[in-house]
Amino acid sequence: MIGYLSSPCCKICNSPALMQIQSLPVDRLVAAWRQELGLEISRAFAGIDEIRLLECERCHLKFFVPDSFSGLEKIYSRLEDFNWYYMPAKWEHSMAFKDLKGLRKVFEFGSGEGHFIEKLRIETGVEARGIDTNEKAVHEAQRRGLPVDCMDFEEAASKWTDHFDAVCSFQILEHLTNPRAFLSMASAMLRPGGRLLLGIPNGDSFLKYQFNILDMPPHHLTRWDSRVVSYLPNLFPLSLQHIKEEPLAHYHVDQYLEAYCTIIRSISWAKKACVPAIKNMVASFLRRSGIHLLLKGHTLYAAFTKNGDK
């Protein structure tokens, strides 16, 4: 059902002008997690029968309600067993390297095992450090001699106010119940003139057509696009420098085609185009020809500068 709601308020701009654009029965989500990943997550939804996706009419952030779930640490721990869950090298890392040239002190939220920090320190010689709340990942980073601490966002923000030339966050915002507080803390850690670099799933890509269990609760709680990102300087002491969209990665081609097939299948005369043989042919052509690089991919990257005199 699509309709207008007076509450709750937007998680970014606090506007009460919200529109409900989707509702999902929890039973469907639980069954999909069980079927696709072999994981049982029913306890996370204790007492919840339905989740709703809302969109803010002011800043256009999309977010799910409710957003409080139990047993998330165990779910994330199980997801880490899949070798595709943590990618050491990400497209947004290469974008960030260009924006970090000439800077000295760099901080990363959600460092995991420290792959980005390690590469940054080796290739540029900057003083890079980070935090994560995953004890196992932090232990591995520290075992490799990397300055990654097991610490929450609030502690980091209070410890390093006005300290860094750049703060980075890759694939973190969409997991948070309070992204506004996070962005406030990240901004506070920057020196005037410092850079905030964000990498987030692009809600205006093929992702919006998927029934993707990892892009919904209890995993992802918000959805972002360029309109939301462009609105952030209205809320924080930041100036937007640029937004970039990831080209479609070769390993996302199959997901891209399947996402658009969800639309094509609703057209009776066109649904035959989505039979496996044809999809495989198209996927192979996109990869071999390089045309996939002209299509919109998974991630949105944004660079901001903190306002004020250096």
C-alpha cells in the first residue's frame, strides 16, 4: 500500500512528511534468508509481523520501520563465513585514493581487517587508522600490525575531535539506525577543510528492482541515492565536492539482468526474453564487449569538504 504518514520522522532531516512506498511480511523475509543463505533469522524479528519502507519527501531518504532487531551480531558473524561478504578491494577505494592525495591523517569507520588502511599506508605513506566493532576482524588487523581499534562511533568521536584530514566510511551508513548521528560524529572528527568520503549502495541502480534480502532489514536499514547525498550540506557543516556512480562490475552483471527481468516478466509478450539461455547470452555479451562498464553499478561515492578556515 502507498500512502502518507505523519510519523515517525526522517532519520536524516527529521521531517515528518513521509510516504510509505512498500510493505513486506516478515515471514517472506525469514523464508528467503533460509532458502538463499541457509540462515535462520526469525529471532531477529521477534514480535514483528511486517516491515515498511518509507521515503522522506524533503531529503528523499528511504528507510525501513521498525528498525530494532535482536541477535544482529550473530547474523553478521554468520555472514562473514561467506567469502563474498567482505571484499578487500572495492571500487570506492580507488575513488578515495584520488581524493586523499596530499593528506596526512586519515580515519576509517568500519575498517574490518584493515585492507583499505593497509593499502593506503603502503602506497601513500599517510598516517591512516580505523575502528570496527567486529572483534574478530580487529584482531586480524592488529595481528598484521595495523592501527585498527575495537571501538564504537561515539568513543572515536569524543577521542579525536577536529583531528583528521579525512574521514572515510564505506558500506556503513545503510546499516545504521541513526545515520544522522553518525554523520555528525564523522564531521566533528574532521579538521576545517577536511574531507568526508562516503561509499554507499546506490538506491538508483539495479538494486531498486531487486528483492535483495541483504538490502532489507535486519541487514540494511536505509537506502540512499544522489538526491539524499546532495541534501546533506543542508544538515551538516559540509560542502559537496562530487558524486560518482560505480560502473556495473562484471560480477554484478547477472544480478543486474535478473533485477530488470522482474519488470520484463510482468509484460506477457516480453517475458520470454528472461529465459536462462537468453540471459546467459546477454550476460556473456555484456562482459566480453565491456558494455557493462557503461551501465550503472552497485555503489555511490561522494566526497565532501568540512566548512571553515583551515
